[in-house]
Amino acid sequence: MGYGEYSHAAHLALTTARSPASPVFEQRACHPLMDPRGVVRESCDSDEHPDSLGVVFALDVTGSMGDIPRRLATSTLPDFMSALLDAGVRDPQICFMAVGHAGQDRAPLQVGQFESSEVLIDQWLTRIYLEGGGAGDHEAYELAMYFAARHIRLQSVERRGRRGLLFLTGDVAPNPALSRIEVERIIGDELESDVPIRLLIEELQRTFEPFFLMAPGSPRGIERAWRDLLGDRVVRLEHADDTAFVASGLVALLEGAAGSLKALVKRLQIAGLSRKRSARIARSLVPFAASIGRDDAPAPPGRDTELPRGNPPSGLKR
């Protein structure tokens, strides 16, 4: 999938035409085309898009987390797409997943297709069923990671060794393992045993650059649990409105389109964001920027002193 041309102007018109009170997500059950059972999704090169790159948004749609997909559909997704193109991603292809509660929700995992045009990107986003359940701590994050690892084919990996991007939003701790029972019930695969979450993430990282975007106000213990697995690819949001800009900022830093946080803030302000909001986004990105040497911190001074050579006597007596 991934056919059609993208128009930022048309996408902006599509989202801004929606009033805050207008219904956007009208599904009352999982759309049949977003059922993950027994399917594979593909991000493929084409004459239109010879340098495809698969980008997955796996959105937690439980409870208050439903605010993030609403904001994407009504305001911020065109900004993300524009920033993605500015970061040097020539042919992005976007796929949306929706993550619910594995044990209680009717639709704990929903998966769209990879698309390139603004109409189809928007169509798959707004097909998401915002079930709004999630009472408890058993969101199906690991099911989304499993699907991405084993049910998504990326020609960018096969042909160029370039991994896709996966942005997972959430506000609860990871489950310790992927349940083979849930995989069979929801996706249709038969596994011999449960898969420890660390092994699952190792497999996912063969084809994706994964990031966990943590909801504002999430407890520090939950952040620590995710950092133990993903390190500085865990990003704490200060405001839900920042989701698209933080994700595009991660891409700009990762791809080198922004050589530093200072350069990224300048790009955000040129795009029309206020100094206050640009600074807020930059604060969320500090740990990741530091991990790749793009946080503007001065390098430690070098030493001109020569290191000792050989193995001369120390002069110490026993």
C-alpha cells in the first residue's frame, strides 16, 4: 500500500474544516478492515514513492488517552507530515494502530493500512474505534509491538536496510510478557509459549526504531519501567497537543535534519510555534537528544597528556 500524492494544504483544509464539537470518530465497533486477525501490512516502494519509509502510530485509545487521536484528526497531523518531509523523509507512508485493554475491550488492537495521500491517511485515522475502556493495567502495547515485528513488511528494510519508525503512546507500565493466548485470540497466530517483553522488543528493533511517548502526568514508576526497556527512546510529553511535534522532532534529530535541540527549536518557531511551546517540546526531547549527542551540551575538554606506555616498574615495594 502507500499510493497517492500527499498535499499539506489539502490535509490542513481537511482537519481545520472540523469544528471541535463535530463528530470525528463515529465507529461503534472495530471497523472490519482494521481487524488484525490473519492479516499482513506492507509499506512498499513504487514509481511514485521509490524511497518509502513506514511510519506507525500505535495510539492508546483507552480512557483519556483518546484525546491524542482527536487532536491528530482535528489539528496536528498535517504539522507532523510537513515536519516529516522537512526532515528528509521523502516518501513517508503512515499506518495507524489503536491499542486497547487486552482482557476487557472488544477491540484491543486495530490496524490500518500504510498510506501516502492525505485523504487515505485521514480515512484510516478516523476509522479507529475509540472504545475508551482500559480499566486496569493491561493495555495491549505488546500486541501492537508483536504485530509490527511479525505482520508488517517494510521494503525500506529489505532493499536499503532502513528501519521504519514506530511511535507508541501510553500511560501504563509494560506487561512482562506477550501472552500466547491473547495472540491467538486477537491476531490468530499460534505460539509455543509466552514471549518475554525484552525479547519481543529486541525482535521489533530489527525492523523498527521504536519510541514510547508517555502521556502527561504519568507516574514516574511507569516511566522507569519503560526506560528499563527502551532507554532514552521513552519521551515524557508535557501536553497532549505536543504529540505530533515531539514525534517529528525525534525524526529530525534522528535523521540529522536538526543538528541540535537549538536548531530544532528554531525550526519550530519558523513553523509558527510560540517560544513557550517550542521550549516545552524541546524539554521533552532532551534525554533522547543527549543520547545521540545533539542536546547542545559542550563536549568534555580533551587532554594533551600522553598515556603511559609499556610496563615500567612502579617503584612500589611489597
